[in-house]
Amino acid sequence: MKLLLIPFCCLVAAAEQIVPLQPLAQQVRQLAEALDYLGEPLSATETAGIDKAIANPDENAAVLALEAILDPHVLAVVDINAESRVRVEQGAANPAVAEDGTRLFLVKVTNRAGVTAELKVDSPNSGDVFRGSNGSPKPAIELTPHDASERWADISLYRQAPMRKRLSGLALEYQILEVYSRNVGQGSQDIGFRNEVDILFTAQPAATVTLHVKDENGQPGMASFLIRDRLNRIYPARSKRLAPDFFFQPQIYREDGEQVRLPKGYYTVEVGGGPEYRTHTKEFAVNNSQPTQLDFQLERWIDPAKFGWYSGDHHVHAAGCSHYMNPAEGVEPKDMIRQILGERLNVGSVLTWGPDYYYQKQFFCAKDDTRSKPGRIMHYDLEVSGFPSSHAGHIVLLKLKDQDYPGTKTIEDWPTWDLPIFRWAKEQGAIVGFAHSGWGLQVMSPDLPSYEMPGFDGIGANEYIVDVTYPDTVDFISTVDTPYPWELNIWYHTLNVGFRTRIAGETDFPCIYDGRVGIGRTYAKVTGELTYAGWLDALKAGRSYVADGKTHLMDFSINGSEVGSGASEIRLNAAGTVKVTMKAAAYLPETPNDAIRKLHYDEKPYWDVERARIGDSREVPVEIVVNGRVVARKTIVADGAVHPLEFDIPVEASSWIAARVLPAAHTNPLFVIVNAQPIRASRRSAEWCFNAVNQCWTQKAPRMSPADQAKAREAYDHAREVYKKLISESEHE
């Protein structure tokens, strides 16, 4: 086949350039990042060599060192001389590909003309022939097999961020070339534009590997598989995956008896079932002469469902963000159920939203999806995101009967603020709340509560500050997928003045997190058979805690009354001491993960038990919070064992009390009512809420339609009056 690498533009002569280190170093960093994302990372030795080279004060030596590291991966070298003449020759990379697999190579471009051209791909063997307006072929990379009917390969240059779409004009840079082999074969490849070179590709046949998966009960199940070869390359190659395998995830999901195709070689596979399972690693070899059968047994370290606590992620998408957008406008339920089963979620809410709304809404039926299994429920619902009200805060509507707002034909017809949408959903019996709550509520300090005024200029729980003043309007705000000081701060303030909104855990897959579903979870206690409605009712009642799945705070109780039962109230005739009890568990590896625990709180993952680790130990703190302040603390060993805990907590006045492992898990609160008085824990919180209404109005009002302005102003005025009253009723600072 013929490979043509040609800059797509008129070439303009320029003076010969010396290669400067700084821009080359930046491009090499971007290249390494892209290779890592695509599943063919540079080796640890090569990465260390890049770091060492970039730190070298001798720039010429540094450039030569970087070339020495990257050139062994180069399939083709394109030289553009000062007169813009192009010469191409074969690089040092081994031109080997794998059947049904993708190999990545580098293209080295020495650009002495300073050309800012675009290298494009022309693959006549797959029918993609590009021609310019004058009928001449566009400059491109061209693949032509000896036999035009033998379409054995797809080829492309990787153009997604952080890689550039055009040449930078630098004297030296590298591009990523992807070669996908469709079937076994080999051919010769001519490289040239004014010059040609033959390259013989060898395509190694792939074998079928059958994966047998049993869960902890010995039953066939689904698991996640992260497969790498000895060069640390990921299989199947991420860049060419199609659903049900997602290109933005390193792992794939396979059910018992399903298969994966791999070329002959040696592999390591990491197998898991979500955060409640231990991850196991197995090495295996693939021999093309016979089928390979692999057996895997999943192992839990905890099963909260045995205690009545069922996991759920209420914020998952099948389209938009990292997802496939074409040709089916997002993926279908048959693809999404694999994510839910593979991560062992008991409940997964797949939310239709703005991107591909009209295609995805066909899967909504106000019932559980037919692919649901006992204890594994998938249900389609709605996130109001990409709608006219989105500026006020994205909202999640669960257990809807109808997805279309009355009198609307398109999403552009919907209200431009949140309150009327909440009211319409509540009329259907829906359970509703705000998504990714922290966006727009950024504060500088991690202190809780903080009295700094956020901008209220984002898409999180912004208009919550108004909507919460209307009874039975907002059931929850979401946590875990934004920095904890931002999302918890507004919640603590509203709890301090007597409101009883709950929190729920979410992932916002694959937008905030695209690695896997269930990174943020709600664990809700359900009595009897698990149902979608029963799980949501427990969430609404606060019979739940939020967590990263690796941390658990079960059966949180005060004086024997469990959270979410009896309106979560404990009544005392006078001030006194209450007994707090719970079952706490967490799991950490013995060796600390500094890559996570040293991150700033506003870097992902925002919630992770690794962040709570005490020093180099395996211990984490369990804290009791009263009116937003930590009043007691005990440590547990995060060894997977369930630890019963007790605390004696003095209560002077009506208060809310919760437990947390920050930032990894947080219970919903219990409300201790002393002498029948309402909770008025902080005048400063009431004042903060009043000022927040004013700040929110400055940001949201300009984006409301004229038709909505009057009603919205009434609602904001109502909220101001409510907070004025709460300020007057609050005695404690």
C-alpha cells in the first residue's frame, strides 16, 4: 500500500530554524499525555528520560535526548526544507500491526520552512478519497493496498486534544498515526511526495479469548477488565472502540462467556466489580493455535445490601460529553446496562438531557428498563440541562410519568428558571433535586461552613437558595461530583436555619467523570424487595448516606432512632446527652496513593477515602457534626471490616446531627428537637442565606425571559422574607 504524508496547504519558504526546547518540551508532554489516554503509553523509563531531558540546562543536548527517546516509535519522517520541498523516509519503528487491533506510531516532522500545514488522511482502500476544489488530490496520508479489493486497514492521525489539528510551524514536532488492521494480511507501503519508500507491514492474527465470570455467590456475572500487554498497551485499543466498549474508558465490561480478541502474546488483566470489590490481577498468555479460556471469581470486601443498604447513581448519561454522538446519537440501553452491571450498582438512573434529547427520550417509558435484573435496576429519567433554565442550576427529575413540560414542543419552549419545573415534576409525584451542586458556589476556604459569598454564577445548586423556601419543592442536592466545600457549604447553611433537604451522591457520567459509573453513590435503606420507587422514597426521606463506594456509614442512629425513620426526628424535653451509633467501614490499600491524597480539594477525584487517610496509616476519621461543626471524632482501620461505633453527644438546643468521613462519605442528618423548638442554629447562616438570594438574583435574572421575570421576582422576594424571619428567630451567632 502507499502512504503519502503531505502538508495540506501551500508551502511557504522560510529560513532554517534552530529547534527551541520550550515549545518542543510542551509538545512532547502533550504527546505523552495523548499516548497514555489512547492506551499505548510511553514506558516508565522513557517518561523519566523525558523529565531528565527537559530539566537539562543545555538546550541542544535536551532536544537530542528527546529525539532519542521518541525516534524508535517513528514510522515515517517528513522533512520540509527551507524551500518547502518535502522528503519522506521510513522511521525506526517496527511496522507490525495486529488483527482487529490498532497500533500507534509517531510521525516526525522536521519543518525548516515554518509551515503551519494540516496533515490529512486519505484512505482509498476504505473509500475515503478527498479532492480539492480544482479536482487535484488534497495533500494527505494515503493508504493503497496492492489489491484494491483487499481493504485491510484504516489509518488516521489522532487530532483530539491535547494534539493539534495543524502543524505548529515549529522546527520539530511529532504526530500520532493510528493503524487499524481489519484482517490478517501484509502489504508494502510507499511513502512519498516527490520521494517514496517501501514499508512492509506484518499483521499478526488475533485469537479469541473467552472470559468466564462468577460473582461472590458463584453465579454468572459481569465484570470490568483492564487488559494490558507487556509494553503496557491497553486492549482493545481505545481509539477504535465502538459500543458497548467506550473509547474514553480504559476498561471494558464482559459478561460470563463473552469474548475479547487478542494477538499472540503475554498479558496482565485487572478484574473488578466496582468499589465494593477487591481488584484482582491475573497474568495469561494467548497462543493462536488454540482458543484461550479464562476463569475469574469476583470477591467482595463488603456487601451493604446485606445490611439493607442499596447503592445507586442517579446521574448517568447515554449521550453527550465523552460519549458517542453519531451515528446513533448516543448509545442505547443495551450498552448502558453493562456499565450498571459491571460496577454492581443496584440502581442506575440514565438521564436524558439537552444533547441528543430528541433521540434519547425514546428510551423513557416511566418504568424500569426491560434489561433490568433483580437487584440491578436501570431506569430512564430526565436532567434539565441544556434547557433555557440551565443557567439557574441543572436539576434532576426522577420517577417522572411524563418528560414533556406542558405546552412545549421543543426544549427551547421550557421555562427559563427552575421553580415552575420543580412544581410540575412534583405534581407527577417525582423526586427532584439539583445536580453537581458546587458549580457556581466556589469559595476560597475549605472551612465548613464558610461565610464567604460565592458567585452564584454556575450551573449547580444556585437557585436552590430560593426554591428551598417553598415546602416540599426540593428533595435533595447532589454531592460527590464537585469539591466538597462548595457543595456542602450551602447545605450546611440551610440546615442551620431549619430546612431539611437531603443530599444524594452522583457521578454525572460521562461528563464530570467518564472513567466509570458509580464514582459517587447514594446508599439508601430499603425494606423488602428493591424497587426504583422504594429506593427513591428512601433517598427523599434521608434514609441514606452518600459515599465513594469505598466508605460506608450504615445504620446511623440517635437514641435508637435510625436516620430516615420517623421524619428523622428525636424529641427531647430539655437539653441533654444523646447516644449516636452506627456501623462504619472503609477500604484502603496498605500503601498510600500520593497521586490522590496530595491533590488540592478542587482536583478530581473530589471525594475519595484516600484523601481521608491519616498519615501513612490505614486509619480514617469518623466525625460527628452538629450544626456544621465537628464535635466528636473516632478512627477506624480501613481494612474492610465493619466497625460498630458509639458517641455520647451533648445537645443544648434543637440541632441537626450527621456523621462523615471527609471527603469520602456523609450521612443525611437526624434532627434533635429540644423543647419543641425549631432549629435556628446560626444567625450568621440565616444572614448568609438572605445575602445569597440577592447575589443569585444578580446572576440569574438577566437570563430569564420577560414572560418569567415577574413570577421569578415574586419567588425571590418570598425567599428574602423567609430569611428575614429566620434571622429574627435565630439567637445563636
